[in-house]
Amino acid sequence: MSVYEKMVNEALAAQKADLAVIKAKRGTDFKIEDARTYVDAVNGMKAGEGQKAEVIALHVDSVNAHYEILSELTDTVRPEDDPFVEHYQTPAILEILYRLDPAFRASMEKFIKAIEANEALIGREAIRRYGGFYGPTCVVDFAFCPGSTSNVVNTILSGLDIDKQHKKAILAAKSWGMNTSYGIGAAFAAALENGKTAAEAVREEIATLKMVYDTPIAAQTKLMNDLGHSSFDVNKYMNMYKDRMQATVEKAVKAGVHYGNVVTVPAYCVGDVAHHISQSMFNMAKDDVTMAIMEATTGVMENTLKRGLAKGYKNAYEVLSVATGSTAAAVAYILEKDGFTVPMVVDLLTKRYSNYVQQYPNRGAAAELHNCDFMDMIHRGAKINEIAAIGGGGKVRGVEVDLSPVDNNEIIGNPQRYTYPGCAITVRFSSLMRLADFPCLLTSEPVTATLMTNVIALEPQVPGAPARVCKDCAVCTLIKRHGYCNWNTAV
């Protein structure tokens, strides 16, 4: 079996494990043990030819530790707490690295001091986030979009005289690494809304950012306590996780895996346990059309990935591109079945965002992040589906997208069964708007997590995050903010 076939099989196994339990359990009460099918799929991951086994172990051991610890601490997770289950790993991993490598800790301390020295930058970016200056933006973006934490961290790091590889690790830790649940500007907004002066609010913002890097586990514990997290003891979770992952991290470091990968691989793979497979997902998937969209897009991805195998992939990144591009094309295709175009939706959600800022100045820092993911996905999908002279001609990396699972889906093809039959022209769109808040199995996160681990296992010394490319953000079709993105000056 080629490494590409292995990647496809592992990615599809993760996706299908999620969908199988969601379909079986939707509308019922979520229990941690429901995620066992995903854990079983992850345990099938093995190092292929040319891959570093220690990278695969970071992924597999993390998922098992996460599942086992949650099982010890609770039998379920309430919806309000489930978005954060993938934010407890990097804080623990960072503290392991601090102990293993004093030089890395010293670099981090220089960065922490630099946060305070960059008061003007922090203040400007916090104010811009608060006021909606950049339009819809993802505060925890895995690239460098304006308004994101990665953008600010990269800007601070670029002017620091510390080890270049340490810079890359620090940057990675707040992108895909998700070091705590904190996003730039949150403390500033809360302070301002509570009656503090702008100067006081900036000082609180700086203090919070410093805490996140100085004492990651304590910082995440405080953030969750302040938020009212109640499903389980998060501090106990992180310390248990730290103990269980110690040996795995040490082996990865000894094997030469880049710190930037050590802090990210264990984090982005655990979210299926109590987040993608969760009470919120079981509730959302009660709707037949919503469930059908997730199933049909998965069918498109499976068929297209296999077409790619038959055609022949040139490198591992092509597998990832075909996986995410095919689902993007499928969602854009479904959107257009109800007479909606991507520019219509981008315009709608951008206008809604501006009004939302006015209505909820104390909105959560991450409120619109998945709307941004959704817009970027359909923006890409529409370009793939467009005729070749203008777009991709229905192909990703030369592989033709197979949209037949959408056309052959009984539910998607009969929207009249799910509303007033004579006026069934917005049914699919309404489900897509539900998924715009939770597109994790469309983009798809378990697939990208699995494939990125495989990519990193082939290039363990190259940090896989953040993505050092222009995302071609959908919102930029309306708001020209390219000049505020610093992807091309990444450390």
C-alpha cells in the first residue's frame, strides 16, 4: 500500500466513524463512550513508508489519553463546554517542553516580555477586533488573516532576536496548537464593557496574553472557570494529560520532531471526542437535511479521493487538497441548488456581522469564526466548480470532483418533504446556515487532522502550522483587507 492510499484510508475511517455514531445517536443524550468508534479508527493509524513513527504517536496517544481522561472525569459534556475540549492539550505540552528545554523556555520569556513592549500593537489590534474593523475574521485562524491571534503573534515575533526555530514553535502553539481558549481582544472587550478606560483595558489584554504563555495550564483553568465551565475539572484533566503524554513528547523531541509540530499534532486530533461527537452535534443532526448534507459531502470526498488514487498523487499535500477541495465543491453545489450564489452568502453574513457587532459589543471573541470557515469553504468550492476558463472546471489538482453522491441523495433531492411542499425553495439553504455555525464535518476537521499528521510525519522537521499561504479569504471579495495580512512575512 502506498503512503497516499494509507492516508486516504485513515482519513475516511475517521470521518466515517464520526458520521456513523452521529447518525445512530442523533437526538439522544451524548455519553463519552459514544466517541469510542472514532478512537478505534485513530488506533488504526500507523507510520507508513518514509514517515516518522513518533509523529503518528503524538496523534494516536493524544486521542487515547483524551478519551480515557474524559471517561475518568465525567460521563458527558454539556454543549456549552464542548468547544473547548481541544484546548487542553497544548498548554500541557508547552509545560513539558519548558521543562525539557530551558533554552526554549528562555525564548518564551523573551517573547512574553515583548508582548508588554508592544503595547501600541496590542491596543490597536484589540480595538480593531472590538469595533469590527476587519469585518468577519477568525480570531483563532490557522493562517494569518487580519484580526487573528496568529497575525499579532507573528508581528511580535518578527522583531525579536531569539532562535528562529523557537519562533516557529511559539507561533504554531497559538494557531493549530490552540494554546488555551484565548483569542486576541477578548480581555480588552470585557474590560471596556465593564466600564474600564481604554488604557486599563489594554493593560488587561496584555496581562492575559502574558499569562497564556507564562503559565498555560493555570491560564486555561482560569479562562474556563471565568466562563463557567462545569462538565469536569479542567485543571485535573490537563495535569493528567501532561503526565500521560510526557514519554510520547520526550520520544518525539529525541527523534528530532520540530517543536512546532510537537505542540500542534496532539491538539487538533482530539476534538471529535466530545466536540464533533457531542450533545451539540447530536442535537443539530436531528434535522434530516443537515444529516444528509454531511453524508453526501463525505460521499463526494470519498469518491474523489479514490479517483485521485487511480490517477496518482504527486505528493501528500495533493491528498489534503483534494479532500478539502472536494467537500468545498460539494457544499457550493448544494448551495446553488436553492438558487443561492456564494457572493450572496458572503454579502449576507458580512452585513449580518456588522449588525451583530452593534447589537452585541460584548460578543465572544470567536463568535464568527466558523462563519468565516464556511464562507472560505464555499468561496473555494464555487471556484472549483466554475468552468475551466474562469475556475477549476470541476477539478482539484487535476482530479475531477464526483458530485454524484449529492445528486443521488434521496433527502437532498426531495426538499419538498421537509417544508410546505409547494414552496420548498430554501430548505437546503436553511440547513447550510445551521452548518455555517458548525461546519466541522464539512471542512472536514477529522480529515484534515488525520492528513496533516500524515504530512508532518513525512516532514517532521518542518512546522506544519500555521499555513504559510494566502487563504484568499471570502470576505476579501467585499472588504479589501489583504494589506493587513502578514502571511508572506511569517517567521
